[in-house]
Amino acid sequence: DTGVSQDPRHKITKRGQNVTFRCDPISEHNRLYWYRQTLGQGPEFLTYFQNEAQLEKSRLLSDRFSAERPKGSFSTLEIQRTEQGDSAMYLCASSLAGGPHEQYFGPGTRLTVT
Amino acid sequence: AQSVTQLGSHVSVSEGALVLLRCNYSSSVPPYLFWYVQYPNQGLQLLLKYTSAATLVKGINGFEAEFKKSETSFHLTKPSAHMSDAAEYFCAVRGSGTYKYIFGTGTRLKVLA
């Protein structure tokens, strides 16, 4: 399978714990995006990487959230001190650079904070 | 700043009937516009995109959309609905000069037998 993969697919955690999600983009894609989707809403932009550089962050991304893409390949999204409001589907997407190329989405990681 | 409004969170059509899903955008620069479909428990899949070429864009599965600058609209249509079209549809905009894609709240399409 050469699509975007995300791990884990589901995560249940207790409030206050830290969680980390991983995204593996399509191999030749140098753009990578993270989104959050809650029930009844469209994906909300969180952050964007071109290669290893994080070029844009949403104001939604509080200081408890951090994302990395250390070698320009896979990316991780960490949430520290989780809150119940963090419960959502976290989506990763990748695309080619150089134009309005469409994004290819992974299946998402569903986070439940109890 | 860019924004997207999808009118109608739920739309029901009979099998074989016309599908019309509405999307209006706001953008201070010429936009790039996209329609995505999300089937249950699956990731979003691109249906079609507008990137300032032809104003009528054809996509997969018989869908098409027309960019109307005067109406700031990018409505999605399909002449004849099929049961397999039942899904959630999202309109998205990206302004030139930014990397951020803004998605609408989605329209859930139900196809009645």
C-alpha cells in the first residue's frame, strides 16, 4: 500500500496523559499537513511542513501540541497533558510541492480522552 | 482570509435524481477550490479541483463542479445519483500564497431507493 498511513488508528487515554501520533506520507510527497476533525465539522488545519521545515501553524495548535518531521519523511504529532476537548479525529495528508496539488489523506487517528 | 460555506448539512435525493451540493467561498485572492468525499470509516478522497483553468471541472464518479466568480460559488453536481454516492462531501478552499486549506462543515448525502 503506497497511501498515507497513520498509527495508531485509535487511542484512548486519560486526561493529563501525553500521546503521540505518527504519520507516514506518500514517499515522493514533500508537503505534509495535520488536521483535526470533530463530529459534524470539516477538517481544521493544524500545521504544515515542507520537507522538514514547519512553515505554518494554526492558532488552534496550543503550546500543548507539537509536531515534528525530523528527516522530511514521517511526522509525529504530540499532545501533552491531554484534555477532554482534545478528543477528535486527527488527520494527516500529504501532497507534492510546487502548485495546488491535491492532498492525499490518511485514515486518521481517533483520540478519546476520558 | 479564506472561508467556505456549505449550505445544507444533510441532503436526500432519490436514486437516479440530480445531486446538487452547494459551496460558497470567500477569498481575497484567486482561490484554488476542491471537493472531497468521505465514506464511513475512510479517509477523505479528492473528487475534483479548480485551479483557474476551465471553469467547469469534471471529477471522478460522474461528478462535476462549476466555478462562478460572480456568485463566489463552486457547487457540486451529478446528473443521476447512485446508492454508492451516499457519503459526506466537503468543499475546501486554498488561497494562492498560503499553504492553509480551509474546509467547509460538510454535507451528508443520503440516496433513497
